[in-house]
Amino acid sequence: MTPFHLMGSDHRIVRAARVSFAKDDLVDRERDIKLLRYLYQNKHASPFEHVIIALPSSREEYFQWVEKITLPTCLVYYAEGYTWLNLRTTINIWELIPEEVKEGLRASLPATISIVEGTEVRGYTVDEQKVMWREDTSSGWIGLVDKLELGTCMDHYTFVVECPLFVARQWMRHRFGSFNEVSRRYVSYEPSFYIPKYLRPQAKDNKQASEDIPMPEWAHFLKEWDRIVKGTVELYNKMIEKGVAKELARGVLPQTMKTRFYWTVPRISLDNFISLRDSPHAQKEIREFAAIIKERVGYRGTDRRMRL
């Protein structure tokens, strides 16, 4: 194994962690390093999964290396001349990482690796930009944070998405990837909601789908919908003012409340998402997101390799 390819930075880990507080735009070197240390020492592992490493290797080198791994939770993949792993796995098998790769990671992720190795932190790397592009949909928006494309089915992408809860829950059924999301346990700012421009009728030939046409009396129902949403927000705020825990008070907020999350995903899973969600059978709101992803980063069909 020789010099590697990296997607991410010290700050990428912080962004994935701070999205829980909806403060992922913040850059404060001193506070960020303290947060990195806290995450590592308290085993808050998921933010580390948004940093991706690809090591050039042969299939034989990959199997020789994997044979040495004894931890059953380490996820290491081989695809078209590269061994792929995220930073969480890398840290968990640090003693098996080639020294030249460790040296590269010390330079690329100086704060994180110093914390892992217990040495003085002398550097901190940040993302060059918040997103490479961003596009709106009828129910939210999506941005591409980063990508690592080497022409394999394990090429990786990190997106940041804002959408209604019901869209996010459909999205997170695609489990081959990593998610970090805003948590109403931590935040109490005024929530925002998605209310469609019109209501769609149930499809006649599909029990789970709708027809993309306005249904009769939709204006009346939307008026009631808006009234009920405002009522839940009023109740939520009253409970917060009276000292009810945020983790309980959030239960009254409806599924149309908007959330935000980071999604790091390999190409084979991304193609599966596009196949299933850019489909007439998918709900319109998530289909719009899938169409943007397909247009922006393409569809390669790598998911066709899988029977399921």
C-alpha cells in the first residue's frame, strides 16, 4: 500500500458533530479542537465516518491486511484497485495502518491525529468551502460538501440536506452510508415547516403513491394544516418556557418539520438511492432530491451488481 487519497479535514468532523446543534457553519479553532478531543475521548464516533481514505492496493494486499484485523465492527472495502475505509475504522485499527499513511494523515488531519496519538496539537485543517454546489427543491435544499472520485463503485460523496422529517426518514432507510442530523434535544430555535402548495390525491393504482395534480378542496385542508402546525409550535414553546425537557417537548412537532443532516455515501449506495428514489413509485418530495443528485453527480449503475 502506498500514498493515499483523502476526503475530509479536521473541520469536517466538527461540522458533522455540530450539525446536532445546527451550528455546522461555525469555525473556531480553539473550540473545534476541544470538541474533537471530547468526541474522541467520549467515543462519539459517527462524525469521524465523514472522513474517507482510499489506499491504492491489490486485491491480495487487501486480503493480507484484512486478515490481521480482529475487531468485528471495522468496515474495510476493496474496489477496483483501492482499499476504502473511513476515519473511524482507521482509528480503531491504527496499529495496522502503514507508517507512510500515518504520516500523511498527520499532515492532513493534524488536530485529530494528534488527539488520537496523545501528542500536542499544532495544526488544524478546514474545508475550503461550505458546499461545492447547492440547489433548492419544493421542500428543502441539498448541497454537495465533497467528493472522492477514483472511478470505482466505492467512490464517496458527502451531502448536506435540509428537508422535512418524513423525507429524511425515507432517506435514512438507505443504510449503507453515514448520517449526522440536527437534534431537537439540543436546539430550541423556532422550527420551520414544509407545507405543500397544493394537496395531491391518492393514486388509484398504487397504495403508497399520489397523483401529481391538485385535489378538490385542497385550499381548505391546507388552511387547517397551517393552523394545526402553528398550534403545535405554540404548545411546544409554552412547554419549553415552563421547563419541559426539549427531548420530550419535541414530540408534539409534526413530521413536516424541517431537519438538516450530513450524508456520506459510497457510489454503489448512491446509485441505489437514485434507482429507487428517482422513480415514479417514489414520493414527489424525495424524488426531487434524487433527480438533482442524478443530474449533478450522475448515475453509473453500480447498484446493478447487487441482487438485493
